[in-house]
Amino acid sequence: MPDTHADEIATARGRVAQLEADLDIAAKRQRLEELQELAASPGLWDDPDRARGVTTELSRVEGDLQRYDALVARLDDLEVLDELAAEEDDEGSASEVVAGLQAVGAELDRFEIATMLGGEHDHDDAIVSIHAGEGGVDAMDWAQMLQRMYLRWAETRGFDTEVFDQSYGEEAGLKSTTFEVRGPDAYGWLNAEHGVHRLVRISPFDSQARRQTSFALVDVVPVLPEVDEEVDVPDEDIRVDVYRSSGPGGQSVNTTDSAVRITHLPTGLVASCQNEKSQHQNRAAALRVLKAKLAELERQKRAEQLDELRGAVQNVGFGSQIRSYVLHPYQMVKDLRSEHETGNVQAVLDGDLDALIEAELRRRVRTTAEA
């Protein structure tokens, strides 16, 4: 007769109960009703920004409740199936219960991670900038590899992305790039990636095939819906430069000077965009990126926690990395903060980042609890 799995089911129910409390499911159900009423109001789209905020929050709350309800229903079904398997001595059903409990456990793990994204701006979209550091052409190639990695990660999660600017290296790769990632909790996830990333490999650009260490900085800021109202950028505080958009090797991809670079003179912050077709559109996009960076800078100053919030990266080189990606003489990706590591480097470079990000989020929760 198959053993019952009552203890495992009871443990899972305990985790679900804790999840219900952490997510405040009752409050979410009430909020869902409020948002549905707002979404159905005739004048909602008279204010497009407010409408987008309502629909975005509605989608997030609906998603959380649907996932939670599906989890509870799945657990109920498994409990019934477990009882039937024991009564009828059905090994096949018992095996199905085991597999189902494993799936429920994995879903609970993912859901519990989502509850960690409770920061002020964790639910917002993200602007990611990558800058090549020490390592010459290898570092520029590494910056482009990182861009591909994050774009692939976003794609697998169903997030939208938009590349604002790419400054190509003379020989290969990218000197810098800026892109936006739009999706539920995008900033909460990607904020864990802020810092210096180190690559060790046999350089494809070295005729003697020597091992090369290169670095790139990943900078992440949230996109705030209210950023236009929150940040005032007087015209006298910025310098606007226009130039011709270009692709790899300087090949012209635009016959007019439509690309825009905006420099904020008081802080030295720079934002560029060459992705849009017109100079006006590129200027608007670059200004949006600049305002997001300025808003982040102001939050850092107010909190007086620059080292904690942004990693206090002083240089993009040896001794400053948060994560190492080693391709030679062995295969290993190791996060130096959480100590999480994996030997499947290619999967990570192809965008399989969830385990690394989750480990860092869990570390931050532990650190906060111990403080």
C-alpha cells in the first residue's frame, strides 16, 4: 500500500499560509475590486499616464491572485489524490502526488522570491546601462555579451525591451549601451545585477591565445512614472549634442544628425539615444533616461546610503567585481556576494539568470533580518 504524503502536504500548506500573510491576499482582493472599477471608468484614458499606472497595477494584482489561487487549488487536488491513492493502493497516483508536490514546492519558491521584491521601486521598469571597463577590446566584447545576456533574460520572462543607445568599439563590442526593460518587477529583479562583472577566458582577439581578464559595469535605475514631475531639468543645466547614428565599425546607418547626447552639467551624468528615427524622438528618450538617473541620484543622497544602494563602485577593474564568469581554465559562474555558483556558464550567458538573482535577493533578506 502506498505511503501517504500528509506530512509533506501539511508542510506545503504551512508555506502557503505564510505566503498568504506576506502577500496580504485579503487586501489584494479588495484592491482588485477598486482597480477593476477604475479601469472601467469612462474617463480613465483622459490621463494616459494615470491609466497606464492603473492597468499595470491591475495586471500585477490579478497575476498574483491567479497564481495564489491556482497554487491553493493544486494543493487541494493533491490532498484528495493522495487519499485516493492510499485507499485504492494506486502506485501511479502516489507517484503523481510526489511529482505534484515537487512542482508546488518549486512554485512556492518562486512566489516567495516575489514577496522579497517589496522595495519602493521594485515594481517599476528598469533602465540598464553597461560600460566596458579594464580589458581593452575584450572588455568591450564583454559589455556586448552582457547586453545580450540581459536581453535574452528579459525575453524569456516575456518582458519588453528597448535599446536607446549603443556606442560601438573600434574593433569589436560596445564601449557602452543603455536599454530599458519593461515588465512586472523588472527593477526589483535587475537591481540585483548592479555592479562590476568579471570575465576570464582565452581572448579571441589575442593572436597568442592568452588568457584575458576583462570587466564591465552594469548600472540599473528604476523608471518612475512620475519622473517628469519629480525631476526638473532646466535648459541651462544641460548640453545637447547631436551626431550621426552609426553601427559597428562606424558604418553609417542614418544619413542625418538625429542621434542625441545630453550632458547634465552640474553632475556630469550623460544620456544618449540614437534608436529613434527623428532627433526630436531621440532627445525625448535621452531626457527620460537622464531624469531617471537624476532621480536615482537624489534618492541616494536623501537616504545617505550610496554604498549600500549602488555598491559604491570606484573602478571597473580588479577587486571590485560582484560576480565572476570563468570560461578558462574551468567553467564557473560565481556570485561573490551570495556565494551561489554554477558550472553551466553558457546557460547563464544565454539568459538563465534567475538562480543567481534569487540567491542575491535571499542574501539581502537575510542580511536585513540580521541587522
